[in-house]
Amino acid sequence: MEEVSPVKIMLKHLFNFIIFPGFLFTAVVGLAASWIDRKVTARVQWRVGPPWYQPFIDLVKLSIKEITVPKGASKPVFFMAPFIGLSAVILSSTFLWLANLELGASGFTGDLIVILYLLTIPSIMLILGASASGNPLAAVGASREIKLLLAYELPFVFALVVPIIKSNGLLKLQDLIAFQAANGAFASNISGFLAMIVAIFCMQAKLGLVPFDMAEAETEIMAGVYIEYSGILLAILKLTKIMAMVALPLFLSTVFWGGFSIWKYVVLLVIIILMRNTNPRVRIDQALRFFWKKMTFVAIIAVLLAMIGM
Amino acid sequence: MSLKLKALTKSIWVYHLCAGGSCNNCDIEILDLLTPRYDVERFGIMLVGSIKHADAILVTGSLTRKAVECVKRVYEQAAKPCVVIAIGACACGQGMFANGPNTPDPVDSVLPVDIYIPGCPPKPEAMILGIVKLIGKLRGKK
Ligand code: SF4
């Protein structure tokens, strides 16, 4: 076998990161998903809804607008935060796609944990950026986002422990997929099913959609964490959110549901959209109680059930 | 038509600014535009909460003395390009408050108004017609 030159490997990684299946591909899928979301929402409300290119044209428009920086803002953090959040979500979606599409032996032991961290970075960057803007409403939004982060991370981690226990300690995405291909998806057991339900609620909160959108609550704190962002920075924040709408369902179907397929993604998307359209926004204390009491309880039961092999 | 111009006119996010002396009827009539009957999201028009996200400012009501400074500051904070739309008789001229002691300035003496939509309050159809004319004007300009 010929030796592959390091330049070639690097080019391949760059291609994976920027074009397929990283940035561009995920962004296109995410834009489509976001259009479906808006269209279905409109149909539920008996409206017609925007045309298919609307999310894309929104981003184009935002990127040619002026960037305004508030007077008291800490500029470096304000400018850096959206970019770091976006690169984290690109990186995690690249890992997830590569693990699912089996483009070569990608991944490494422990990439499950790395992705868990990477998926938290956009929220943390949002908190940092909002706090750096110096706007009081952004501060309210940031404090809600922090509480929400603390609320959903606990049950989310517990839920992720279930597949690890069931697979006797596998921490690599591709191994998990292979294990599920051999032994059936984790979600077909009672413990895996419970864990997946918990993870779906956490996913909704991670995406910041109704009923857990109190950090950006348009009607009470005027887009909260996003309030001071404009122009291309806002476009990047929106794109991060849109891409997370691909990365998170992908992560869930990888870990609990035996790997990606289009219909699984559609089912998860439909769950997200239905939850978003049939619920009012909850208060932050209600969300905290919901995640720490109910969801953590369910997740712990799932872990115990997994330990006794159910 | 360039993509830039298309993007600017196909995705108008509006910020609703009540200039103080409004009877609130125009404001309610604006919200009518979002209802299923008119559904302006078809054209990419959305109501946003933050002036930093806005592409158009809808001004309603007659400008009160106290609100002048605030309105100026709101316009300064908007990310350009940003158009200003005056809605209702109050914002276009000064309506029934023309001689009021607390409403000395018309809106267009403070903001560069791009289009006036008269009526007390204007019907939602009139507002949509106004926006259509504004888009025509923006596209014709370039
Ligand atoms: S124009 Fe008429 S309806 Fe509108 S704010 Fe003035 S008085 Fe009220």
C-alpha cells in the first residue's frame, strides 16, 4: 500500500470539516429543517408560511447588514463568542456524520464524551457573548440560559450513561453503532427508551425552543441573549442554532437508536416541532424543577434498570 | 436583481416603535398583519423584539415631547440599512394631536421617514399595499 502523504490527510480533514459532511452539508440540511419547522408551525396556526428559501435569505440579509456594537461591550468576547460556538457545532456534527456514514475509521475512544462537551459550548458562548454586551435584558437572558444549562445537563448525562452501561463501557460512537447493529437499538429496551425520552426533552432545551425558550423570550425580554447582536454575528448565532437542529437529533439517533437514517431524523424533527407548537413557554423555575425532579428521577430509574439488565 | 437586493427586500424584519402619543389602535392593527388572514410571514416579514435585528421601523402615534430623544436613539441604534415607515394619521401628520401642547414635533422632523401609510387606523390591506410600494421603490432605486 502506498503511503498517504500528510498533506493529503490534511486536505481530506479540511474537506470533511468545511464541505462534506461538516459545515456546508450540515448547514444545508439545517436550513431545510428550519424551513420545515417554520412551514409546519405556520400550517398549525392556519397560515401559509414562508417560501422554501426563507431561512437562507434571512441569513444572507443578516450578513450584509451593519454590525452594531454597544458602547459598554467587551469587544473581544462579544465578537469571538459566535465564532467559537459555530466551530464547536461544526466539529460535533462532523464527528457525528463521519461516525454514521462510516467514511473510513474515524473517531477515537471517548469521542462520545468529547461530543457531549462540544454540544455544550454553543450555550456557554451564548452566555459569554450576551454578558459581554452589557445589556440588562441580555443579562437576564444569560442568567436564564445558565440556569437552564445547569438544569438539563444533569439528566442528559444520566441518560447518556444508559447506553454506556448497556454496551459494557463502549465510549466510541462507531462502536456503539456496531453494538446496536448486532444487539438491537438501545431504545428498544425499557431502560434505553426511558433514557431516550429524557434526552429528547433535554434536546428541546438545548435547542432553546418552546417550551424552554425563556433565554430568548421574544415577548418578554426581547430576544434576551441575542438582543445586542446584529449583522453577520447574528447570522452566525442563528446558523449555530440551525445546525444544532441537525447535530442533536443526529447524536440522539446515534447513541440510542442505532445510527442515522432519514426517517429517524424526520421523526425526531416532528417531535421537536410538535412539542414547540403545542406548549406555552414555562418559567425558569418550572423548567428547573421539571429537569431536576422529574427528568433526573426518570433518568436514574433508567440507569438502575440498565444495571439490572433490562 | 442582485441577491443582495433580493435578500434585503424578501426578508424584512420589522420593529414596532410607538412614539408615545398613540391611541393603541394602530398598534393592534399592525398585529393583525400576522394573523392567518393576512400572514405577512409569507413574504418573510417578521416582528422582532430588538431594534438591532430590525430592517424596518414602524412608527405609530404622534411624537410626544418626552419621546423625541428616545426615538432618535432607537433610530441611531438600528443596524443600517433600515427603513422607517410611518403608520397612521398620527405618525404621518400629527393627526388629531396637531395642536397639542405635548406633541410639538411631527415624526418626520426627527426620523427620515421612507413611506407614509395614512388612515386612522389604516386597514391591514393598506399597510400591505404600502409595504409593496416601498419594496418597489427600493428595487427601482438600484
Ligand atoms: S392614527 Fe388614529 S388609530 Fe392610529 S394611533 Fe393615531 S388616533 Fe390612534
